[in-house]
Amino acid sequence: MDISREMAKTACHALNEKKAEDLRVIEISEISPLADYFIIATGANTNQIQAMVDAVEEALTIAGYSPRQIEGNRNSTWILMDYRDIIVHIFSKEDRLFYDLEKIWTDGKRIEVDELV
């Protein structure tokens, strides 16, 4: 398994552990130089969003990966975690509907989360 897919698997597992809602994975490697995968998840409130961020950061750190950048803070309703090969987006329900990344990246290949977890 390639490194970026292993990273995506680790992040998805961490998000599942924190009961992420509507977890989606989009492979964008063929259409964008930004990353290989976008991982998109929804949290019910800012506490859950932060718990999801912490879980992803801890799991990827243990696996030996460090973020290039994390955008957002404890009160944010959209956190972007850039790990070079994967980008994790954790949203509130309202922001996810508003920004609708799945629609923007429809050219990407949807990966079933079950394949990764």
C-alpha cells in the first residue's frame, strides 16, 4: 500500500473512532498536484470537531507523519489539516453544506471508506 493511502487509512480510522459524520474520501492525485487524497468529515459541534482534529493529529504523529500546516483553531467550524499527501477537512454541518467540497471536486475518484478502515 502506498504511503498516501496508508495515511488516509490512518486518518479515517481516527475519525471513525471519534464518530465522524458523513466521512468521505476523494482521490485527487490524477487531477491536482495539491495532494493524493481529500478526507472530508463532519462534527456535530466544536468540541467534537476538536476531538476529531486531535485524534487525527495523534494517529498520524504516531505513524511518523507531521503536518505541513493546520488551519483553524479550537473555535473554528472548518479545520484544514495539510499533511502534503492527504488533506483532512473537518467541518460543522453548516460549513460543509456551504463550501460543498464534494461538488467542487466531482472530477476526483470517490473511495469507499470501508476500503480504508
